[in-house]
Amino acid sequence: KAFASHVPTGGTVLIVYGPHVAISPTGQVGMFKRPGQDHLTPACGACISALEVLEAGDSVPPNPHSEEYSLDFQMQYIIKELKKRFDKIHSHPQGKELGLVFEAFAVAQKLIRSIIDIDILNGSPVVLLGGVQ
């Protein structure tokens, strides 16, 4: 609602959304050599870490009212959503890394569609541009 109050009369709302993924110089999906570092690091680290948690079988979520949950809501949300897509991630024909990318996008798409409330925009057009960065 706060966002909608900033749309100019007759203006258009553009929302760009989606996960990001790195590709190393050798083509490894999910790994990136950042400037100033001499080694590859993961990106998107949150999605990769969430998948590692699920693969290790450590996906028991904390109580939603606990401090742990409130301090890292984003990570708990990613784990919860990727858990539902675990089999699709691992069965992707080009490997789990690409499966993770596509399923992370599916999570982002589901989320944006669930929170957008066109009625509060008073007729302003909304353009959703989703993809993988």
C-alpha cells in the first residue's frame, strides 16, 4: 500500500523480480569469482545454502514465533519453498544447479503474484518483468 501511494496519477508500475545466479568463467552454474578474491564463491548463496540444508536433511523449520525464525525469515522462507520443489530441482535434465535456478524463479513468481494488489493502484497499469539475473 505504501508503494502504491507513490505512483503518479496516470503512471505505470514496473516491478522487476527474480533470483540471481552466477556463472563462473569456466561455465560452472552457481559459482562466481568476485573482484579482489582469488577463489570462486556461490551466488545466489542463500538458495545454494538452502538446498544444502535440504540435502543434509536439516530442514526442520524453527518455530515461526522463535527468535531464530524472525532473525532470518528470508532463509526460512527459501528453505520452506525449495523443500516443496526438491525433487524437481534434482531431476532437472541439466543438473541440480540449473534445477535450482528455475525453481528459485518459480518461488519468486509465486511470491510476487501473491503480494501484488492491483485494486489499490487505482487503475494504474502494472508491468511485471520476471526473469533470472
